Amino acid sequence: MKHLKLTSLNGAGRTTVRVGSVAFGTDFVVIAGPCSVESEEQTLQTAHAVREAGANMLRGGVFKPRTSPYAFQGLGLQGLKILARAREETGLPIVTEVLDTRDVSWVSEYADMLQVGARNMQNFSLLKEVGKSSRPVLLKRGMHSTIEEWLSAAEYVLAEGNPNVVLCERGIRTFETYTRNTLDLNSVPAAKELTHLPVITDPSHGCGRVNLIPTMALASVAAGADGMMIEVHCKPEEALSDKDQALTPDVFSVMMRKVRSLSRYMQELA
Amino acid sequence: MKHLKLTSLNGAGRTTVRVGSVAFGTDFVVIAGPCSVESEEQTLQTAHAVREAGANMLRGGVFKPRTSPYAFQGLGLQGLKILARAREETGLPIVTEVLDTRDVSWVSEYADMLQVGARNMQNFSLLKEVGKSSRPVLLKRGMHSTIEEWLSAAEYVLAEGNPNVVLCERGIRTFETYTRNTLDLNSVPAAKELTHLPVITDPSHGCGRVNLIPTMALASVAAGADGMMIEVHCKPEEALSDKDQALTPDVFSVMMRKVRSLSRYMQELA
Amino acid sequence: MKHLKLTSLNGAGRTTVRVGSVAFGTDFVVIAGPCSVESEEQTLQTAHAVREAGANMLRGGVFKPRTSPYAFQGLGLQGLKILARAREETGLPIVTEVLDTRDVSWVSEYADMLQVGARNMQNFSLLKEVGKSSRPVLLKRGMHSTIEEWLSAAEYVLAEGNPNVVLCERGIRTFETYTRNTLDLNSVPAAKELTHLPVITDPSHGCGRVNLIPTMALASVAAGADGMMIEVHCKPEEALSDKDQALTPDVFSVMMRKVRSLSRYMQELA
Amino acid sequence: MKHLKLTSLNGAGRTTVRVGSVAFGTDFVVIAGPCSVESEEQTLQTAHAVREAGANMLRGGVFKPRTSPYAFQGLGLQGLKILARAREETGLPIVTEVLDTRDVSWVSEYADMLQVGARNMQNFSLLKEVGKSSRPVLLKRGMHSTIEEWLSAAEYVLAEGNPNVVLCERGIRTFETYTRNTLDLNSVPAAKELTHLPVITDPSHGCGRVNLIPTMALASVAAGADGMMIEVHCKPEEALSDKDQALTPDVFSVMMRKVRSLSRYMQELA
């Protein structure tokens, strides 16, 4: 399949995607924060904690793609305002998922980076819309998507004129049920070989178990990832979504020290 | 998971979804037509052929969810006008896929039934939007979706006030590569047991091989499906999409005689 | 891949595999019986019941491939003697699974047909050993096996000189958990197109739910299967293995009338 | 499911499995060598090369589980004698796959460690037979096997009295076709949490692409693996099996320096 934009920089080096002062592809970028923005207190408390632990960006969902229509659907605009407040207090750029073509424009006024989630990876209308946006895009791999399809989805965004795409491996759906998904680290070196884009991982969704996440974060670093996204909640047991995969700030902090240390070591090793 | 609307009619009989004179859940409904509306001639010729062979509805894509941004993306409004012309000439109601929340309203002026495709099965914004529409909805199972997730997607539509949902099994993604997808007929009796909605199959996408489709159509009837959707093209070798799974009108016609015959027989057997 | 023996009869008609008076590929053959031979009483009672309902052969496991070493492992020789007694009383030929190359020879003295189970489909030593046997072989598709690999496994048996192989689709492992496995009926017409061997299905393992089995049995008939294998237990709730997928003799009997009726009808339709 | 033997040492520390002077669970163990033993020259040349690069053990298949009966099936006894010669010359203990219960005893006279391959992971007769052997066992995860099933297979070996089992993650079968299998590194921390056994990986089979293997080897180290198994061939383009995943001695040597270095670093980090 043709990937005109994904491959055109090959030989000329890798792409750096900048979000404020954060540089994916140059720095090792850690995005952290709650699955959902639930309240101002929860978000601000978590934001301060992840910044102290060394995170570079803040994540938080305000439109939640939930399997059931009766599950918490997110705070919408109110949530964006909370995220903006958190950015103001911590200085961390914010990334949030957008679900609807009609929301891309106005959400871009709040968010520094737009996330296209796994369930929308082949929502081609949405891909085209974020492709027309001036915001960088975090493109998660669909849980059912081949590497080829994932890259083609990125090509949709690039073809519309937005060159700032960061790929995110977040686990594929397999027969294994012990882990929530199967974080496919093979896709990291594969995507880096096949494109010039930065590639990060999401160990939180990738394995879905608090006990395994710190280890899979380290494995991601060694697999050559340019960063990662980690779900952190100040009180995981009270989280309105994904409570089984949210790290406490303390666990996150310990993990971060190892991640940073290993990241530096891998650069020496290369 | 709660399925308030999907299960509320249980005991009170099954739902009939009407599209013009077509009654899903009461009649055995065959939807046929090309993958993509490519031209007026191709569409009209195919429409007449499938009507003569006994199809009840016409399908045809005008917005095509293609893996690559450089593949044929569909004719859009022009395609809808061609479909409307085909309806006028043949009397067949038309169903077409909608990809974008912004298109639901105006596409509804042309289409008799709106299709939500496999790649958008968890595009919750789109589900909510068609849930507010007055048009019946054909909801395909995602290639990566459990039966539970498929039913929950239907619940999204019903929860918005649109009770007219027809479920369509179209094959799931497995390790098998001989068939394009794995048509999962187990989901037909499962979905009929768990909900009161009509359930049809799409053997064309389900196995993706012309040689297997007529057999899998018969198997679908025996599995209790309320109908099926079949890709037919007057010149498959010239099709702009899905050429390997498009039946010629002749093959479709032979298949239809068997499908109708078996459908009647299964009613006697029940 | 080369399938010298699987394809060499193409054009010269399909193979009939005879087991006593039973003719796979000519008659529609129903094999029924308990998952495990647990006792003489249970086996004889079930054997008589399935014969009365119209089954052609008796199944019963005496070596059980169980996930856990602490689960019931089967009665071994004692079980074979019980099966032999059941054959004597009912006249039904018996098929039983063999797990070990060392058992093929002596088990063949009791069994009329040897089953190679899903977990051993690529146990090539076992395939070669049953290939040297004079007994017909029932070869189940591995839960992880492509159609190509399944056929290549059959080729192993044929290449050793045993031409009497019946293929059995028994469900593949997918992400779906509602059904125990995903009975892949697409493989039935595929295997019949690619080989000259008879192909049957195992709806019991294929979906693993009593409520779905009779429907999937009918769908198997319409998919062109040459027969099927069904787990029946006189007291399913007391079964030592597979209790959730064992039909009672009564349910089996009702199912059989429909299966036989549909089988005749499909022959007329062809 | 009960894992009496797998969990009984929990709290009392982890198991060390010794093969000659090699200590799985204590040292980081690298097993390397050709997929198949093809000739004395090829095997000795490769054996010397991997020893020089720092491998601890030599691998080489003499019974090859090949999909087709017409593919190279291995040299059998002749191959074992070649392996023994390689051990004599290099001092490296040898591990080789055994396929048949009848071979366990005599193969044990040549091999220092017996491998049960992915296709035989649920060949329970074979598991019991190696469970009665005095040789340590390398148990690969089946390509279709859940972590739970893998551990239960290990329990079979332990239950027969052989406590020396090393688990090996070698990639599972998913829908992804870019990689040969999907090396599931999530299973490494999972298996180490759930059992006291050493866990290694097989990046060669796990991704099946020479370009990705060195990176996935590093990722395995960071995931906490106790070692790894790597296919090396002195002339990959002439290999009789698995030529696309065999490293040259030179590439292996470069990889080894990084693997050893990272392994030491991870110990400091812990």
C-alpha cells in the first residue's frame, strides 16, 4: 500500500513532533493523568502529582468512549476547562481524546494535542478532520488493527496536511484474557522502521493490570519507544473508569525514576 | 452489562423493523447491490438485476471507509442521487453507510435505512446521532467486537429513542487468512436469544470469496438469520472495491432461488 | 504448499470413508455420545439413547486431554472395554481419541475409528502413527490452526498410506468469549473445495453452549457438512467433563429429527 | 485452577534450574544455534560462533515439527550425534526438541535439556513423559495458549516429579501478519508473578523478522526475562528452515554485547 507521506522523509531523518516545549522523537516523553476528568479536585491533584514525578504532559478524557450507553460519558466542555486550569497550574501541555468531527475545532481551542482513540482508528472522517487541524495528533492503534492499517490511518492525517502525528501502541485484542489487551511491543520497532514518525506506548491499556504496568513500561523503553502514556489516579479505587489499570502517584513516581534512568541508558547503548 | 432496551421486549415477542414495505423480523429480507456506487449505469444495471433475482432492498456505498486515503472514497451526494434514481426505477428501498455525524441528517433524506459499518461500530457519536434519526439502522458487528459489545452498540441507538435496529453479522477478524474474515454464525442464534432485534448476515464480507458465499448464505438461513446482505456487481472484475467478493447477477440469481426455498423450508421445520 | 494426496482425486470424485456400515461422504453421519466414558451404566444408557435418536456412531473419550493434571484423565483400557460393550449392545461403531503414539496399535483393537484431537493436530509423530494404522482417522482442526495447516495435517496421514481421513471442524479460538470457541463454518465449504475428503463439524465444542448447539447443527448441514459429532450425556449436570455443552437425550432426539429432515432437503436443493 | 507445584515455593524464593554449569533463574542465559541441525559443518561452525559471542547453551532441532510432510523433517539420531560433538568441542550444554513419547528416554542420553515445542504444549502424554525424565525441560508457550494453559502444562511436568522447568514465551498467533507471531512480553512478568519458575523468551519465533529480533531481545531483558533463545545460522540464506529469522553470527555478536550490558544494568535498576 502506498504511504507517500509516511515514508517520504526516510533517509532525511526522523520527525520531531512538538507540543509546546515537549518534543516527541527527540525527548523521551511521558504523558500521564487520569483516564477520565472526573472533578477539578481529582484532576488538579493528579496533575500536580504526575508533574512532580517527572511527567511531560497531562492526559485526561472528557469524552469517554464507553461500551455501555449507561456508563459515565465524560464531562465535556466542563472537563476541558478543568484540564485548562490544570495546565495553567502545572505548565503541562494537555492531550485529550476527540470522538466527533464536530468537536475537533472547538476542542482544539483547549487541547494542545488531539487524541484519536483505538475505537476510532478507522473513523476516516475523524482522521481527515484532525488532518485539517493545526494541533498535533496522538493516533492510537486500533485493538483490531494491523500495523499496516495503523500506518494507513496516519497517512490519512498526513495526507490532509497535518504532519504532526505521534503513533501510540496500546495493545491488541487476542485470545488472551489474563491481560486486558496484549501490548504488542513488536509494533514499536516495526513502526519506527516503516515510518519517520515518533512511536509511544500505552502500557496501561496494553496490559490493564497495575502489577504488570511498570515492567511493561521498562520493556517499552528497551523496545525503542519515544515515550509512553500512563494512567494515574490519586485514588484509583474511586475512579469512574479503568480503575484496575490506574497507578497511584507513588507507584508512578517509583516507575518514573526507573523509566528515566533506563531511557538514558538505552541512548548510551545505541 | 445492562441492556435495558434490548431486553425489555423479551417475552412480548420479537421486533419487526419496517423499511418501506420490507419487514425485517417478519419476512426473510435480502439486501443486494454493489459495494460502491461507481456510476449510474453500473448501479441501475445491478439494481434491476438484483430485483429480478428477488432482492428486497438495494445496497450501495457512497462514502467508502477505505484503508488507504488514496483509494476510491465514494461518490458522496452524487452517489445518493444515483441510488435514489435506482429506487425510483426498481421500487427497492435503499440502505447506505454513513460515516460522519454531520452527514446523518442530509443522507437520511435520500436513504431509507442508514448503515453503521464495522469500523464505526464503536463510534459512539455516530451511534447517538443515528439514534436520534427517524431512519431504521443497520448495525454491523465490528470485526473486533464481542457479541456483548455489538449489543451494547445497539443499545446506544435504542437509548436515544430509535427502536428500529437490525443487527448484521459480517465476520470477525481471526488468525485465519484463507477467508477475508471469519463469518461467525454462532452470533446469530446468540444475538437472537439475547435480544428482540432482527439479525441478518453479510456472507460477502464474512468470507470474502465468491466460491464460498452461496454456501455461507444457505448456512446463514439455517442458523436462523432474518435476512442477509450480498454484494452483487454487474462486472465484478471492474469493481472499484471488493471485487473478489462480488457475485455476478447470474450467480446471485441461482443462489437466491436456493435461499428462498431453504428459508421457506426452515419455517416449516421450526 | 503441496498437498499431493489431498488433491490427487480431484476430478475423480470425492472420497468415501467407511467405518463398518457407516459411509462418510455418502451418508450424512451423526456421531454422538459422552465427552468422557465415566462408567458402564452412563455409557450404555447414553449409547442406547443416541442410537434410538438415530445416531450412526458412538463417541466417548477414554484418554482425556485436560488442561489441568488434576482433572479427570479418563478410564483408559477400562473405558475401551465399556465402549466395546456398548458397540456390542447397540451395533454402533465407536470412535475414540488417541493421545500417544504408543497407544495407537492397541487402541485400534477396540476402536473402529481413531480421533486425533484439536490439541494434537500438529503432533506430527501421532499423525504419522495413525497414518500407518489400518483404522480410519477423524482429524479435528486445531483451535489455532489455519485451514492450510489442517489440510497439511491430513496430508501427513495420507502420506503414510492411510487414505481414510475425515476432517472435523470443531471451532477456533478467537477473542469472543461468549461462545467457548468459534465454530468456523466457512471452513466446511473451503475444505470441501480444496480436498476430496469428507468434512464434518463438532457444534458441541464449536460453541460450547447447549442453547446454541441445535441451531449450529442445522447451520452445519446447510454449510455442506457430511456429518457431525455431538456430545450427549444422560445426566449432563453430573458429567465429569464438558457439562455445559452436553445435550440430554431428549434435546438430542428433537435436534436429530430436524437434522435428518434438513439433510434430505439439502440434497434435493443441490 | 490449581497449580499446586507451581505456586508452592512462593515466598520461599524462585527456582533455579541448572543445566550443567548453566543456572536459569540465577544467570541471564542465552541459548543460541540453528533452527535445524543440517550438517556437522553447519552445526559446529555455528556452535563455535555463538560461544564466542557469549551464548551459554546450544540449540538445534533434530526432529522438526513441519507443517508439511514433504518439508525437511530433521536428521534424528545423526543430528544428536552432531550436537554431542558440538558440545564436546565448545563446552556448551545442548537443548533439543523432542516430539514423541517414545523418544524421550534415548534422546535424554544425548541432550542436556529437553524442549517441548509450541505445537506440543498440550500434548499431555509428552508432558507426562518428560515429567518422568531426569532432564530439565524447556517448555514453550503454545501459539494458541493462554498464560493459564501454559502454566497448567508446566504443572503437568512438575506433578510427575520433575521440578526443573523453564518457561519460554515464543509468540502467540494473532491477526497481525507483519510479524510471524506476536511475541507477548506481557506474559513474562505475568508468569514470573504467578510461578516460581524461570521465564525466557524466543524473539526469533516471536517476531520472525531479522530486523526486529535484536530490539525485541532487549525488550525481553527489560521485561524481566531470565534469558532468551535465538536462532543463529552461519549462512541464513541456505537454512533448510526458518531462514527469515536466523541471525548471522555477526549480528548475533553485536546483539549479545547489548543484551549482556542491559542485563547487568537491569539488575542494578531493580
